[in-house]
Amino acid sequence: TRWSFEWDAKPGQHEVRVRATDDAGNVQPDEVGWNDLGYLYDGVVGHPVEVL
């Protein structure tokens, strides 16, 4: 599902983070424990954004 939001961003470096919620109301964890092999990783990943 696509999503959008309005943001009155100020110039500078920012980080955008998005969390998923399913139909049952379960929310993606903000932090997850270390997983040696990286399988089924479901943590929230930040995406850097530069506003000019």
C-alpha cells in the first residue's frame, strides 16, 4: 500500500522512518534484537533526507 504525508520540512539533514501496522493492529517493532544471519529482519530502517 502506498502512503503519503504532508511535512513542513525545514532545510537541513533529516531522517524519515516508517512503521507498518496490519489489519489486526499489530505494529512493526521500532527496535529488534540482533539476528546473526539477518533472516526475517523486520526492524524499522531510517532513510536520510536532505532538504535544500
